[in-house]
Amino acid sequence: MVVSLTRMLQSFGQAQDDLPTLAAKNAQEMSVNHEQDAAARVIAITQYMSVLH
């Protein structure tokens, strides 16, 4: 009983690679990448517009 309880407690602490956690991490990374891409586009457009004027 003690061994199985210990294993259960360890499994709760090691649940970093379960599907919901991975999905949340991936969604967060995609959001950050999207924001970085959008910022890069704004910078590029701003630089392009400054060259035209």
C-alpha cells in the first residue's frame, strides 16, 4: 500500500508530459511565435514605409 501511494504521488509530480500539459505548452509557444511574427511584420512595414517617404 505504501509503495503504490508513493508511486501515485510521484506520478502526480511527474505529469509534465501528459497530453493536456503538452497541448497547453504548444498553444502558448504558438501564441508567442505568432506575436513575434506580427511584431516583425510591423517593423518591416514601418521600415518600408520610411524608405518610401
